[in-house]
Amino acid sequence: MKIKQIRDLIKAKRYSISKHALTEAFADGFSLRDILEVIEIGEIVEEYRDRHRCLIYAKLDKNPIHVIVDYTAKDWLWIVTVYKPDPAEWVGGKVRKERGEL
């Protein structure tokens, strides 16, 4: 799924947020508004086509944030999880480190 399609579903309010996503977001100090802003300004940095999911990355106030969405249903979006990327696993929050770099 393209980022424009994801944004269109958000604008049309055709999405749900898992309890897990909200719990993780709030634990990292992110709000619902932050989650939606990441989707609005972010970019897809990884796609998991076999699972119909993608990882969206953005920086808010210099803080990198990851949002994983599920687009199994073409007309509905599930926000699965939200988290602050671990610097031990990510370069700048945007590029996953190779196994040998961890």
C-alpha cells in the first residue's frame, strides 16, 4: 500500500488503533495526535508485504517514532503498534542496522 492510500484512510477516519499501540505510544510519551502526525508527515521505511503491513517513520520534535500499520482490509487501516526505535537497532531511527552491527 502506498503512503497516500494510508493517509487517505486516516483522513476518512477509516482506521482503528489497537490497545497495544496506545499503550506503547503512551509509555514512550506519544499521544494519539503524535501517532496521526507520524502518518501524515512520515515515510514508509519498511514494508512487510506477506503480512500486509508497513513501518512508517517520522521525527517529531527531534524524536524518531515508528508506527506499524496493517492494511489487510483495503478500505480499513489498523494501527498495530507505535514505539521509539532503539538506537542499538536503528541508524537515526530510519535504517535498520545489519545483524553484524548490533
